[in-house]
Amino acid sequence: MGIGSFGRVRVFEDFLGMAGVSAGAAPATDVVSRIGQLSFVGVAEGTTTMLVDEPGGVLSMSTTGSDNDNCCIFAGPFTPADGGVVMEVRFKMEDIASSAVFAGWSETLNQTTAPTMPCESTGATPTLSFTGTGGVAGLLHDKDNTTAVWRAVAGDAGAVASDLTTSTGTVSVAPVNDEYDIVRVEIDVNGTARIYHDGLLIDEVKECVTATDYGFCILMLEERAATVEKLEVDYFYAEGGRDWTV
């Protein structure tokens, strides 16, 4: 039984009223900084700033123009076993032909060193590869696919989840430049994930993560070509249960 009044841990960042923030001449490995209620880290990231030509508060974050530059906003850690976790984020890409984007849950996140994409996908018949040995569940677009589509992906211990509808990632629609996408990922107390795109359930993956493990809700952009890439974020929401263990 809960021993306090606040059993849920929540983060909602709408980027309203933020002053412009610049990462400056980014080093090869950055350190964690704060953007509102969220944490920010990247590899050779470019600038992060609030847009003034769009309503409602929109954050723009970019890379610097080299392959595998990246930037990431995240919240956590959360534990699904403590009442489940959910994240939802609304964003748009500037150039789908030269970038990769992941939105969702990742157990492995290098918060103080060089962050890496939780999942990547390559080829005409895509092969999913997962970072580290932690659990992953989310939506992925990767330019290294022959066909540009959003894919629901899930895995653990470096392997594709056995209950993922297809081992290449369950396909949603193709991304569109400068068009908002809404990604929502829910994980139950048993580790089952539901992955949504624009309000539609793309896949439900049974017990794809270990529910007692810690993990982060993240949105990450990674460059796939020698051009500056940009991601614009309208809002970011994450919620999990509190550990009431005494």
C-alpha cells in the first residue's frame, strides 16, 4: 500500500516560455544538461532553441553535420513493475532521407557519455539491431532502410522480441518531412508493451521487457549523412509508478 499521497511520477514538458539554449561548439562527447523538466545529451549536437515562428511552444534540436551525430531528450528512470509506464511525444522531422529517429522506452542509455540509438534498422529486408543488453520498445524510422517507414520495434538482451509481429519491425505509415508524428508507448507491470503511432495501435508485444528493470522514456535523433539534421518537438510526456518499498 502507498505510504504517501503521490504514487505516480510524471513529467510533462510543453516548451512554453523557454529561453533559447545553444549547445555551442559541441565536444565529441557531451554532458547531460536540462531542457525544462527533461534531460538532454548528445554527440556533437548543434543547437537547441525554442522556435518563435510556431505556436504552443516548440523545441528545435539539431546535429552538426557528421554521420552518427545525435541528440536525445529523456526522462526517468522508471520501473514498469511499479505500476506501469507510459510516454507520449509529438514531433516532426526536417529530413527523413538523412536521419534516424527513435521514440519510446530504452533500458540502456548512456546519460553521461556518448548516447547510442536503442535500435537501428538496415537493408531492403531490414535487420533490427539493439544497443546493449537492455529492454527496448518504441517506434523507429531509420534512413538506412531501403524503404522509409515507421516501424514498431521491441527487444531485450540484444535480440528481437519473440512476440513482435514481424522480426523486421511492425510497419506503420511512411514519415513525411515537416509533418507531426505522435508516438505513444505503454508498458504494463508484466513488461508487455503497446506501441502507437498517431493514435493507432501498431503492435502489442507480450512481456518484451523485464518489468523490474529500470529504463528511460526517450526521443532521439541521429544523423545518417554529412548534413545537419533537425527535430522539432511540440511536447514530451512520461509517467510511471513510484516505488513504495520500505
